Amino acid sequence: MMKYKGATQKARRKFLLQKQLSRKEQEIIEKDFQGKDYAYFESMKDREVFLPEQYSADATYRKISQSMGTRISRLTFIKYAASIALLIAVSLGIYQINKHSEIMTVSTSYGERKLVDLPDGSVVILNSLSSVSYSKNIQKKPTRNIELHGEAYFDVAKDEQRTFVVKTSGIEIKVLGTKFNISAYENDENIITYLYEGAVSLSHGADNTILLKPGEQAVYDKKSDMVAVSVVDNKNNSSWIDGSISFENISLGNIFKILEREKNIVFRIADDVEQKLKLTAKFNNNESVDEILEYLSLPGNFTFEKKENVYIIYKIK
């Protein structure tokens, strides 16, 4: 693998690996990507990394608009991409192909969304700091296997001969053709699956299988290895696709995690802050972190101060 010696190369490397950037590194990346619409590529001995035309900013916007109908305008699309200080271009994904393998991976960075057309006709929309891996010949395999890290919306092409399987760090989702959303970030306590239409089979462990119906949400608790199923309103389950940030009865601790992924920031939280407190709110992605925290601070009973890209959260005495 190529060694990164200069400050610019080190910043590029950290950005591609989705690591936390210092203020100086953020400035370097902003300048480095100014006016461009591609990812900087790692020079690797056995692998090419490139960004095909279909993952450009304009192509991504067109496809997401078509997929979501009139729910997203170009102005909204540009706003939520531009609001992330790190991302000057709308689409800065990493698209990898291993020459000695048939596995393909698409990933996103802070605050980025990306639409992926799978070879079998299925569509995946990735949320920020997420990735999907799949076979480039997925439509020819007995089982259409997908590996997900993070969050994604799936619109699966129906194929009664080939089951579509999404594998995460804790559960497997099996379908023939349907629409659903999975949030499976590694540092989250739960894996959340919401079914829009069709049917899915959710498996965890050797003999634990649950069938979901449209309108149902399954919450898998990683610590207890238990799944809770409930009927919920779907209006907020994929609100992230059109650039908004919705919190529906979500703990304050998880809200901080979501904001870190969206805004490329870090929270330092005092021990006496009640992170299990559940809150409900919705914001446009162009609203600043300060504006969001100001709104949440009263019901959340906290105050905050900012030091570069670090927010320190204190309980109101």
C-alpha cells in the first residue's frame, strides 16, 4: 500500500478511512476537493479504486430524485451535502474493485448519501459512514448476498429463484423482493429494521427467526440478543434520504452519535448528563450543530461549549 508522507496525503488517507480529522486536516481536504467531484485514490498493488460516472454528483442526484419521486429537490440535495464542511462536492464516495475477487464495495463519508444500482436490478441508498459489499455477479448467484455496515434503504428486485440476504454484525435479513430500511452501525446498541412493503425474515443466532409485516419495526438489542417488534409510523424511518435529520423517541446518547456521523464532530459528555432521556425532533441538514443543540438543550437539560470540532456537554445545574 502506498505510504502517505506529506500533510495533504495523510489527510487524504484519514478521509478515505473515515477517521476523525483535525481542524487543519479539514481545511486541507476542503482545499483539496475544491471544485472537484471524485475521490482521491489509493495506489494499491492488487486493487483499483475508481469512481464510475454513475456515482458522480449529477448522476447521484438524478437517481435519488427518480427513486424518491418529488420528495427531494435539487436545492435540498445540494443543501444537505454542502452543509457538511468536509464535503465540497456532493458525491465523494469510494468505489473499490479487487482484481483478484468478485466482491465490490461502495462506501460513504460524513453526511454523504449514495445510490447504488445492483446488477440484479435492486437499488440501495446508503446513509453516512456506511458501506455495502456484494458480488459483481450477484444476479447469477443462488443467493444474492449483501454485507452492510451502517444504514441503508433497500428496494429489492423480485426474484423467486434467488433469495436476497443482507448480513450485518448481528442479524440477517432474507427477502425475495421488498422495500426496507436497516440501521446497523457497529457502535450503536441496536440494529433497527423497518419494513415498507413485502415481507422479510429476520434471523439472529442459530434458531431465532422473526417474520416482519409492512409497517413493523424490529429492534435487535445486541447486548441481550433479543428482538422487539412494534408497529410504527414510517414517516421518519427514511427521512435521512431527503437530507433531514429525524429523532423519534431516540435517546440523547444516540442523538449525539448520529450528529457525529452527520457533521464530522466529536462530543465529550459529562457523566451526570442523562443520555438515556428519549427525545423527538426533526431538523433540516443545513441547520448547524449549534442550532440543533440549542433546540435540544432545554428538553435534554444540558448546556454545551465548543472547542474546534469538539462539543463538550454539561448538565444544567
